[in-house]
Amino acid sequence: MIRPWLSLFLILLPVSSFAGEFEISVFAGNGQAEWTDLGQSATSTVLISPNGLDIDSASRVLIAEGETNQIFRVDKKGSIEVVAGCGFAGFAGDGGPATEAFLTKPYSVLAEASGSILIADQWNHRIRRVHSDQTIQTVVGNGEGFFGLGTYGGDGGPALKAGLNFPSGMCEGPDGSLYIADQMNGRVRKVDPKGTITSFASPTGKLKLPLKRPIDLEMTSDGKILMVDAANDQIYSVTPDGSADILIGPPISETMIPKHPGIYLNFPVAVEMARDGTLFWAETKNNRVCRLLPGESDPEVLMEGDKAPGIRIRGAAAKEEANRPKLGRPNDLLLLPDGALLIADPDAHRVWKVTFSDSDSSES
């Protein structure tokens, strides 16, 4: 269902694209990197390191802030509030109010269908849940580690006893299963509704994929899981029963070749897919966010930073390109119900919004 979306903008720049026009604006963050306090609106609030994004059933956007160790929530009027994290790094607070809990470098956030919020508490090597009563609890990961690194273990047993190693992206399956990008363990873990954890995809598991650093996961409208492997420069499409295809990236074998050959990624970190099949992704080493429309073979660069290689942007005049806001470093993407795209940009200390005048697609 497409829901109306309102937000406060600091910047509103029209940019031509080959398929129409789009506008880039600031959704959250004032561009400053020194924390003070919550502003009167999302655009006046300091976001030092906005890492992850999601949206709940009330069309409120969740932001995982990695530097202040908090989770923020922005409503449709642009007001912002803290829903988890006391602002200090550490691990404490399970069973108590979420806003008094200690988090350490939260990487991503997931709004569950039940109304709860999941947090990838990355440097604590845990997944934590904020319940509807605003209390917080660890639900995945034993938190064990050595010299800051996590561990691996626990497959086939309770998720709470499992070892995680810098958990990153998450997505929820139609049956309520939770999928976790266990980044430094090089695998995607699955927690079923009963709380049992397994390795869903790994170099040695039932679904054998040569994963090195799976970093983002996205559940599509048709039940497929998009997996981003940053270190291998690949984006996979995987069915729940374990059939995998490469959407973009180098081939694995003679039979497993990319659906979109000729597109080369450089450390992709996020992916989104609209209902019509439009694909969006973000790359940190190429420092760009791209869109690939159905039937097209040449991606369109929506935003890029100074270190980007300068891929041609079809239909964009030089003066329009010069006026376009520059990316600092994209880290996550979120497709809104109205088809607009949010970009978490930690280095610019902002969340950008890209609104497409030509788009009638909605979130996957």
C-alpha cells in the first residue's frame, strides 16, 4: 500500500535523469558531526554516523546511529525521537527501558511485522529486540569474542547461545524467520520462529555460496532474499528454498553467471528492489548510489562522491550535475512506500532523500 510521506527539507535540487527527473533533499541530519541534543526536527538534529535505515507500519523511519549508539525514529511530520540507546557505548540494559540500554556501534535496524524493532548491535555481536512495551532484550548472540572480534558457533541450537561476528544487515521472512548477515563469519544465518539458528548460506553449508563479507539483506515482495557480498562485489537473489542467482557481480561457475553482465561493483554495501523490479544499490569504494530500471543494461548514477570514477549520467546537464549534492559515503538504502529512496550517508552526517517524478514503483 502506498502511503503519503511528508518531510522537512534543507535542500531541494531538481536533477535530470534519462528516465525523467528526480530531486535530492535532506531527510535527516544537519551535516554537523558534534553531538549536542535532539533538534526540533529531523533535519536540525545532529546525525554523526547514520548507518542503517528501515520503516515501520506507521511509516516512521528508523535510523541506526553508530556513533552515538542510538536508534532514532522520524515520523511523517519530520519529528525525531530516541527509541533505543542511552548514548554511551557498552553492553547493558536487557530487561529494562530501551532508551537506557547501552549499545555499541549499532549497524542496522529492522521493523518487524509484529511491531517490535530489531537492532544489529554490531560491536556487541548481538541482535537485540525493542518490544512494544519499550523494553529491550537480546534475542540472538552470546556476545562472546576475543580482542573485539566475535565468534562463530551454535548452529542447530538456541539463537541466544550462538556466536556472531559483527552482524550487519537483517531481513524478515514471510514465516517470521530472521535472516542475519553474519559479516565477519562470512555467512548468512537464519533464526526460525522457534528460535533455532542455522547457517542459511555459507561457503560450506547447504546453500554453498563463496561469501566473504555478507553485509546487507533485503526481502523482496515475491519472497526472495537479496544478499550483498561486499568483499566479492556481488549481489545475489536467493529463494527461501535455497536456489541462488547472481544479479550483479563476477560469475562463480559456467552455470552461475550474472543476470546483468557488464556491470561491475566496488564494495557494494546496500541493495533495494522495487515491486516493478527496479534495482538500487550503494557502493562505498565507487562512492555512488545507482538505479537500474527493468530492461535496462546501463545503470543510472543517482548520487556520487568525489572519489567516484565518473560514470556517465545520461540526460544530466553539466550544470545540474555540478549542483548535485555530493555523497560522503553511502552505507544503507531504504525504499519508501511512495517510491522515494533514502540514503544513509555517515560521512556527510545526513540521510538523503531522492524523489522520482517518473516513478510509480513502491518498496519491495
